[in-house]
Amino acid sequence: MRRVESVVGRDSGGWRRIAQVVVGGSSVRTDGSEIDEARARAVFSGSRRILVLGCTGGAGQSTTALMLGHTFAQYRDDRIVAVDANTGGDTLTSRIEPETPETLTSLLAGLDRVSGYLTMRGYTTRTASGLEVISADTDAGAEQRLADRSLFSDHRLGESMRLLDRHYKLAVIDPAAALAARLLPYADQLVLVVPASEEASEAVAMTYEWLDGHGCAELRRRAVMVVNGVSRRSMADVEQAESVARGRCRAIVRVPWDDDLAPGGAEVVDPGQLRAAGRRAYLALAGVVVAGFAAQSAQTARTAQSAQSVRPSDEELASDPPGTRIGER
């Protein structure tokens, strides 16, 4: 038996052993994935937006956003959308087969004409996993349009976020650098992606400083960091990056190297074709993200209940047993 620490949870008070991989023919899952699956399926109130940011170029930001979206769609019955707000040739959109010519730009231009989900559906591509994708603009003028404040105005960005909230339970957003800072106020959860490489630790430190400088210290503390492309050879760099992040974010997820997800890998990514270790890692990531939302919902409900409660009588106090407050893991 060997232990695989794929996820590090700081909110539970320490390092968490996520998996036990047992070599043998047992049909019973003993790798901890049943726990992550239950977390990924957890119920929470309202809609949530997840912003995926790469700490440095080539970190795997778009791949992480796509695989997280696929995992949500596979394990949840809710509508899930991935918003490709990036540019260039290696975008999230380049890893799916678009079924519509509509893009993020055309959606923003036609916001006033989206009257319901059927209209909204005309702007998305539905993948085999059930994930819907709002495609990126990949032409030569895409980057310039992203910086155009008349099209991508604060008002339009706000309207588009509210539109996603109306039609989708979870929205995974993959932004270009030009939009990242402007989308931070709309994020309920940050997923920070760093490559398993020598520059990882410095990239993590600089990203944390950048977030704190933009007034997002609380969002950074609740962030989940993904170390992407982990292998035996990169383990020293991985541990160095984790030592910088430890105590400054909510959780850390290690995603192992997979040839299909690497640059130059499979043109269209099929989540079912990934190696088991990769699928477990993305499931762990989905579970950690949703567990945070569920905990927030539970805290909100407790606060509301406390605010609405009336002071009990002395007789009621005498008859009720003392309660025990149970912390969320």
C-alpha cells in the first residue's frame, strides 16, 4: 500500500491523506475517491463563479478550467458552464469541438436579446460530459476587443455575470490577462494554477502579492492551488512551491502529468481517456471547491437562523441538552 497526498486542506487543520492505492483485484474503492465524489455532489445554495488563474505562463490554466468544468458536469445534475475569456491558439475552446459560431464577444453584444435558457443555449457548445462552453474569440483582433472598454465595459461584465447566475449553478471562468483583475470582484472562488517546475515557488509568491495588492486577501486565503504536471522528477520543485503556499490558501491539489493534457497532446480532450490518477485529482479538486461552497451555505443558514431566533424561556433552557458545534472539514 502506498499513500498519495493529492490534496492538502488547511481548513481541516493539517495535511490530509487523500488516497490509499491498493494493488490488487478488489472491486471496492479504497483510494478515497468516494469521499471526493460525495463532496463534489454536495448541495449548496445559489450560484457560484470560479475564476481560474495561471500563476505564470504555461501553467495549464485553460486545461485546468476545462477539466474542472467536465468533472462538475459529470458528477452534478446542475447546469455547468465554462466561459472561455482567453485569447490565442491554445485556449479552452481549442480542446472541444464547437457546435456554434457564437463566442463570448457575440454574447456580450447580444445580452439584451437573451430572454431565457433556450436563447442562452444558442451561445454555448454542449460537450459529451454535459459541460456547456461559451467559446473564445480566436481571430487576430480578439485581444484588442478584450481590452475594449466599450464592449467589455464594467456594466456589460456585470450583466453577463448575472446572466450566468440565472441559468447555471456553476460557472468556471478562464480569463485572459487583460480581464483577470476586472473579474476578481465577481469571483466566489479562485483556483490558482502553477506548473510543477523550478519557477513555481516564485510564481506562487508573486501571485499572492498581486492578489493582496488588489484587495483580494480574503479571496486568496480561500483559494485552491493546483500544482499541474507533477512527476517524480519535479517533486522537489512541487514541495518548494507548496511550502510557499502552505497556510496562505485553503487547499492544494497535485495533478499528475498526463500526455493528453500537455501542450501538443490530444486535440480534443476526452475526460474518460485520462489516466486514473488524473481523474482522481480533478475529482479531488471539484470536491474541495464544492465543499467550500457548502460550508459557506451552512454558515449563512446558521447566521440567518441565529438572527431570527427568539430568546428561549428559562424552562426551555433547562430542558434542552447542551449543543456541540461541529466544524466543517
